[in-house]
Amino acid sequence: MPSTLWLILLLPVVSLALITLLRPAPRWSGRLTILAIGGSFVFSVVAFFEMLTRQQAAVAAHQEVEPVVSMVPWFQLGKTSFEVGVLADPLAAIMLLVVTTVSLLVQVYSQGYMAGDPGYRRYFAFMSLFTFSMLGLVLAPNFLQMFIFWELVGVSSYLLIGFWYHKPEAAYAAKKAFITTRLGDLGFLVGILMLYAYTGTFDFHQLQAAVKVGALGGAVLSTAMVLVFMGAVGKSAQFPLHVWLPDAMEGPTPVSALIHAATMVAAGVYLVARAFPLFQAAPTALMVVAVVGGFTAFFAATMGLVMSDIKRVLAYSTVSQLGYMMLGLGVGALSAGMFHLFTHAFFKALLFLAAGSVIHGAMEQDLFKLGGLRRHMPWTALTFAIGGLSLAGVPPLAGFWSKDEVLTAVYHSGNGLLLALGLLTAFMTAFYITRAWLLAFAGEWRGAAAAPPLPPGYALTPRPSPTGYALTPGPTPTGRGVGGEGVPAAGSEAGHGGSHGGSPGAHAHESPAVMVVPLLILAVPSVVAGFLGLPGANWFGSFLHGEEESAAEGIVIASSVVLAGLGILLGYLTYGARAISAEGLTAAFRPIHALLVNKYGLDDLYGWLVNRLYVGISLALAWFDQRIVDGLVNLVAWLAAQVGRGVTRTATGQLPNYALAVFAGVVVIANVVAVVAGR
Amino acid sequence: MITLQHFLVLSAVIFSIGLYGALAKRNVVAVLMCIELMFNAVNITLVAFARYLPATAGNPYGPLTGQVFALFIIAVAAAEAAVALAIILAVYRTRRSVNVEDVNLLQS
């Protein structure tokens, strides 16, 4: 089994290396990536079933399942040796399955979405890098390796958000994402160094053992774990470091689906789950996780209510759902949080890919300009609806079961406030996703052109040849140009304007099969994944834990279903049936609406903090450095120069002066000798 | 009665005159002459000491030591005068001057 794990990890590196070194034709770089990730996927399935067998054997013997570990020494520092390796336990096995499945489907989809992009090869190289980093993070057996891969996924995220780097917004968003998450990573690093300082190990199991025997605990452990959680706050876009995720939507949509919905942002949740025994020993830290998660879930959902960009609605939804996961973990329910991660990865990737299909087909991502796409993009509309219903928590779809497990766990924890936040979030989630679907797919086209005519048989045709690209001005791609490559339109998200004719939206059409098929495949787990974690028959929880979870609470399920139904109903009445005027609602809640549209002013606050406060302090320090520190150095140099200039005057070139000096010297020496000899 | 002190005072006076001239004169020939004065002041001292100091265990040859040194100095001074006058001639040929202030190639 260890060799399987190594293969899973290293296959994407092989494709990255091959693409980078051999520079194959763009199409082949895509296929190479799919092949490598497909291999990782197959081996992940193998590893999963092996883990299942081991787990069942362990349960039969009433033991805890032994993780599979394979280590190689990395370097030696004094007497301590540091190791890298792979570790697989049920948690990692599930995460591997999620990452490779979504990654594989997204790569297939990307072939259609990115077709004709001048950076096609670069895109797949970055995707390979990301998948490798994410798998390394999942398989990491110690905090040190996890941190390294943690940073690597951050870099890949940076590269992919800024993929269209000639767009200033994309470049800014990439920087924002990188720097914001770095704030959290600082805490993470300090946290693991603290753990290392007190125990002398980075290894998860040794740390667990240290906690078990009481070598580590109390305030030290709590502080360290809160610091470690800071990393998760940054990476999983929890309040107050959530601001980067909505902006990260500047990247290509498949990237948003893979990195910013399904996998990388879930890394924070995975981190907490991985270090869960440590968190359990530090109730304060766990409480912090729960409160941050619960608040973020609510907070992000409120902003999702008013966003007009289809991807931003989904981005805030992701932040909100990640909050749910953290909330589940925070109230001590590891399997609830992980189960929500599991189902969310599928339905949110589905939603993002469907949104990408909309952007690809309609050339528009503003919800208020879309509309009526149901007739032109039936498959996309259907799959988006499935993902949306799953997200809204409509039984019996996947999202319902996992969300209810989280809410049940919160209910059992007895924290009424957090439960209320969770239930309110469920209501708002149902509302905003209904709103997004109705605005995009129902009604009539509201975009620049009139209602798009329906070209017969247009659905599921291959993409038109990208020859129209070169019409749009833009930066010339450097490096080896490939035939048919052109320059993407600078303004539009999906850069393929020319081939669709003059007015955007005039030819809204269903996306090619290579994009629709991944949608349909993802729709399956979005519907059925929930049955793995039925209350009372919780296979997921028992696989993760080796024991049954607590039973469901009827009242929680009932209220969450009712609230979700209310949300959908309200959304339908407002944006579907138009029984309630959306403008009227906006007017009635004008101050709140303005606050939400401005994202609570947090972006402005952070902007002020950076641009005014930070830059102000920096300027003061720069003044101190340039005037005081440099001034002292310059003063010394100036003094030396002045002394030198003074001494220069003695070098007159006049012989008598020198002779006088010599004589004076002789007199002095003679006197000294006389005095010394005279004693 | 003329004592050792008289000789030493005479020597000091001549030496000081020589030193003053060596430092203050601008004509190199005059400087050279002043240096000769200083040599001879030293010579006076040496022979005066030779005349007045008796032979001792540390100085078995008595007066002879000072006199020999004086002779040496006279010989060296003659050689020095020859070399110095040659240098002065060479300088004069290149710079058309025997003024010390004009010989300032080393001035910064």
C-alpha cells in the first residue's frame, strides 16, 4: 500500500515535469495532466478500498485502525532527523478520493473551458502542480511536511488566480489571496514551532501520544492550537481573513471549482480534522473553531444574498459552507464536519462548473443581465439546479444529510446561539441559491442583446474553431506560439469573444460535451453522497471513527427543512413569481442592503489598514532609518573626511616644514630618552 | 679658564644658527651651508668631550674616541657636500631654480 500512496502523490509531478520540460502541444499537455490525475484517482480508489478492508478487520478485532505510514529521512539537524513521507488513515483516504475525483473531472472540463487560451499548456502545468501539492498536504504525516505543501497549494492558488495576469483585477486578486492567507500561515507556523518546542516532534501521532500521556496540554496547547487554527482561518477563508476568496473568482472558473470550492479551501478544515485529537485536548481552541465557523457561516451567507456576480454568490456560499464545516468540527463532531466537506466538494464543484458553463455559453456573469438560459442550456440548468438544491439542503440530496449532521452536532453541544446561526444560515443559503438559479436560468434574457435565438442542434456541438481570437487586441503571448492560439479578450472572463459574433449573449448555447459530461458525473454524488451518512446508519462516521455517531434529532431536521423550504419559497416569490418586489425589499432594507453590498466595509477597512496605517508606520520607520540610522553612519564618515581634510594641510610640499617636523620629533624623542635615562 | 661648558654653549649656538638657517633659508645652497654649520657644531662638541673626559674602564681610548668621530664626520660631510651639490645642479638644470619652495613635486 505505501507504494500506491507514493504513486498517487508523484504522478501529478511527472505530468508537471513532462509539460514543463518537453513542452508538448497544448492539447497533449491537457491529456497528460488528465492521464496523471486519472492514475492518481485510480490508485486513490485502490487505497480507499484497502483502507476499508483494514478498517473492517480492525473493527472486527475491536482495535483502532492502524494508519499506513511510509517515511524517508529528509535531513538531519544535530541529533534530530526530519522525515517526509506518506500517511494514510480513513481521513486521508476519504480526502484523497475527494481531491482526485474533483480534480479529474475539473481537468476534463477544463479542456473545453480553456480551449484556445494562449496559456493552455501553462494552465495544465499549474493544475498538475496544484494537484500534487494538495495530495502532498493530504498525505502529510507531520506538521512540517503539511506546512510545506500548505504553502505549495497557496502558490498554485496564486498562480491560477492570476492566470490571466494581463488583467489588473486578476493580478490584484492573486496578490490579495496570497498575502491574506499568508497572515494566517504566520500563526500556523508559530503554532507548529510552539508544538515542536514543547515536544520535539512534528509527527501527528507522536504529538497525539504526547497529549495522551499529558506531556502537552493546558494553556500551551490551547495557544498553539489557536495559532494553528489561524492557518486554517486564512486558507479556508474564515472571518476575518475571508476577503480573498470572493476576489479569487477572477481566476478561470474550473480553478474556482477545484481550488476555491472543493479542495484547497477545505484544506483548513482538513488541518483541523487531522489535528483533531490535539484540538480535543484544548477545549478553548475548539470553542474558537466553533465560534469562528458559526459566525463565518452566517456572516458570509448574508453577503451572498446581495451579490450580483454569479461566481461571487457561489464564493460567499463557499465561505459560508466552510464555516459550517468548522462549526461541526468545533462542537466536537469530526465526522459531521468532514462529511459536510465530502458532500460540499461535489455539489459546490458542480455549481461552479455549471456557472462556468453559463459564462462560457452566455459570455456574461452578471446575474441581472443573464436570464432565460434554461431553454438554451438545459443540461447546465438541470445540473445547477441539482447542485443548488443539494446546497440548500433539500432532502434527500447530499447537502441535506451532511448539513443536518452538523446542525445535530451543534444541537447536542447545547449552544443555542450557534444553533440559531446555523439554522438562519440554512434559510439564507436556500434563498440565495434559489435567487441565483432563477435570475440566471428563468425569465427572459436581460443582457446587451435581445433574447437569444435558439440555434437548432447547437447543443453539445464541438466548440467553433478559435480563429476569431486574434481580432481582439491584447498582449502578445510570448514563448513558442502554437497554431490557432490567439489572444483572449481582455475584459470578459472567458476569453473567447470573437468566435461568437458581435453581441454577447446573442448566441447563448449549451457547452460542449467535454464540459457537460463532468457536470452530469458530479451531479450523481451531489444527489447520493448523503446516503453514506444517514443518521442511525452512518457508514461515513463509522469509517472515520470506527464507531457509530449519535442519532438524529427530529426537531433539528424538521426546522432545517422548514427553513430551507421557506428560503426557496421566498426566493421563488421574489425572483420567480415576482409576487414580492425585489426592488421593494431592497428599498425596505436599504441601509442593510448597502452594508451587505459593501461587504460590511471590511475590504475598505483592510484597505485603510494597509494603505494608511501600515504605510504610515512604514513611512515613519523609513524616516527613522534614513535620518537617524543612516545619519549616524553618515556622521562617522563625515567626521573622518573632515579630519582627513584637516591633516591634508600639513602636507605642504615645503621641505623646511618637513624638516622642522623631523627636528621637533627628534627633540621630543631626545627629551623622552633623557627623562627615562635620567631616572 | 675655559671650561667644557663654554664649548658646549658655543656648539649649541652654532647648531641653532645652522638649524634656523636650514629651516628658514630658501636657497638650497644656503641650506646646505647651514647643514655644514650643524655638522661642525657637533664636531666641536665631540672634540670638547674628548679633551675633557678622562679614559675610563668603559672608554679605554679616552680622548681618541671623540676625535676619531670628528674625523669621520668631516669625511662624511665632504662626501655629502659633493652629493648634495650634484643633486642641486641636477635640480637646477630641470627646474631652473635652486629655491626649496619650487621643489614641491610631492605636494598633495
